[in-house]
Amino acid sequence: MFLIGSTSNTLANMGKNEYISMKNLEKICKAINLTPSEILEFVED
């Protein structure tokens, strides 16, 4: 995560299906050349 300017907490939160900021999502998407729709899934409760 160092390469994209984020913390390991962000990755841990993603692994636990917890909140990450849109700014962090943007950094991740840019780093791996994907769009949010390619890595997110909307599931209704």
C-alpha cells in the first residue's frame, strides 16, 4: 500500500468489508488501473 500512498489499515478494512474512503478507493483503482465497478459489488441487505 506504500506505493499508492495508503496504509495497511485500508487493506485490512477492505478484507473485513469495512469502510474505506472514496479517496483511498480512487488511489487503489488508479494504482491497479481498474474502475470502482470492477472491484466493488452492491449487495442489498
